[in-house]
Amino acid sequence: MIYRNFRRHEFIDVERNARIGKGMLSESDAENYYFRDDEGKDINSLGGLFAWQAHDFYHVNPYKYGSFWVVQRPYFQQDVHELGYEDLYYDERGRRVRPDINHPVECGVSCILIQQRIQDGRIVVSSNWLYPDDCYSAVAPFGEAVYNAMYEEVGGDQKRFEDLYERYEEFNRRYNRKFRTHLHLDYFKGRKLRGRCWSEGYVFAASRPWKIKTLEEFDAAQKVEEEHFSTVLEKFIAWLRRGGIRLGKGAKEVLRAKVRKIYVGYPCWVARDMCKDLVEEDKKEPSDVYLWWGGEPNFDGCYALLALCFEIYPYDIGTIGSRERIARNLKALIDLIEKRHSRPREIEAEAWRAIFSDQEPPPHQPRLTKYLKDNTSGPDSEG
């Protein structure tokens, strides 16, 4: 894995304590990149940082690369270079990219977050942020549902719609500025969350955090959350009215129907799908990974919805069996992420070589090259 702090943009080779392509980290730099305890030693405590969004690690899959084409930058030079068969080799798992490649490679990358609570030091290892892209995309259709309801209210009168739209935007901006100030100055320093940000998905946020392992547990959670969603949706309509957006019966029904349709798809359908994957994974080999369904916002104000994650308690680190248990949980998490939520990402050659630098590059084999040309799918059908 390579590591990337969310506050910075460099990739870090953790094992060598270096910024990839930029040399070793100085002692003064380290506190900006690494977990530190109160004495500056290890990861058992974050010492004051509320870490919902603390540290990103990327698991790179050399067997899951994209097309045979790579675009090299700078942006004004769109020189396309073919990912040749000499850049690949074949081992017992299938066809993969060589560790000593000298140009960028687009491949499957899974983002894994390492987070820690200052209240109890609990470390949470989770899938990419606390929602997949599908849930994040629910925010835009939510805005469209509000605009459709306002258009229904004015009966298609464009001038009245523009006046109503401007009133909504101003009210929304004023409310969101206050919320984001609180979010950054209070909430992300560990204080209690106050207020809500309607335009960033609060209506879809769960009433409480759920830790789910089975479909039966999911069904029980969904029943509670369905009632909660209906209640919050009515609160949202009341909030619009306080902002001067008064909707008639027909406009309210349009809003309710469209927002409910989004909710059924995201998060409910996505959450059930993730839960099914987790159940199937546990049938192969049990793990401590669970589906987290919660409702806390992230740094851009969008409400966290879902995550696949497991927990590590600091006092367990280094105990008998903890290494094997963590390894199994991490493998299960990566397998689940790669099944649906892994995303292609271009990895620069220097970063690629750093990731796989502990592996001896295999010799180029002409006969193998011919075999690969004749068998482009190979046994690794996903590659």
C-alpha cells in the first residue's frame, strides 16, 4: 500500500519514510503525515485530532489494470503510449504488471481509510469514505427534486420560478455557511454535532449508527430508518416554509415522491447490496468486517452514509493472534471493495516501483510474450 494524507497531495512510502519522488521526510514534516500518540511515538492515540477523515491508504492491484493504453502528461502533450506485453508477466495468480515498469499505469485502486476516535482511541479501518459514489451522487438528484417541486408550485411560470429559486438559494447559502463553520470549528475538533445541512443529504442520513452483519439485521435497521426518513422529509418541507418557500399540496407530493425514489435507491438498495456481499464473504471465511450505516457529515458537508469497516482497539495491537486477525479482516475488506467499489487510477512509474520494490522483477521472456499475445484474457479473466 501507499499512503496519502488528506491534507496534502504527496504519496508516502511508509516503510522508507519518504515522499515518493521527493526524498525523505524530515522530523518536522512527520507530524503532518503520520499518526502520533501524546508523546509523538506511535498510532495508539491521535492526541487532539478528531479523525473522521484522517489518513488515506491505497491498495493497488497489479492484476487489475485497465486497457492497454496509457496517456502520459503534461496536459498540453497528449502522447499516447501503448502498455506493451513486455510490461507484463505471468505468475501463479495470472497476468500482472511488472514491478519495474518505467511509465504510468492505470489500474484498480482501492482507497482504505484509517481513522481514530479521540474519545477511546478506537481505530476504524474502512472502505473509501463513508459512502460509495452511488450514494454521494444522490445529492444532485435531491437538488433537482426541490427545483421540480418549486416549478410545479408556480405552474411553469418562469419568472415566478426564478424568484422562488433565488429565494431558496439565498436561504440555503446562508444556512450552509453557518453549518460549515460549525462543522470545521467545532465538530471536527471532537465537539458535538449541532445543526444540519439539508442540501448535502441530511434527509438521507440514518437516525443512528448501525453495525450490520446479516440481512436480518439489515431488514430491522431499514424498518427503523424508513420511519425516520419519512419524519425528516416532513421536517425538510417545514424548513423550506420557514425560508419563505411555501409549497402547495401538489408541489409537496412531487417533492415527496422524487425524494423517496432517491432514498429507495440510495442508500437503501446500495446498502442491501453491500450487505449481501458481506454475507457471501463471511460464508467463505468469517471476518470482523461489518456494514456501517450512519449519518455523520464529512469535510465537504455531505452526509456519510455507508462503509464496510472493522475496528482495532489499541490495547489489542501486538497481542497473540492480533496480526492474523487484522490481516484476515483487511483481506476481506479489500476483496469486498474490489468487487464493486474499486476505481481505476493512474499510478506514476516512480510510485509503482516504490509499491512493488520488495519484489524481484522477473526476466523478460520472449516465449511468454508470444503466449500473452495469443491469450489476452488469460486465466485471470478479470485482469
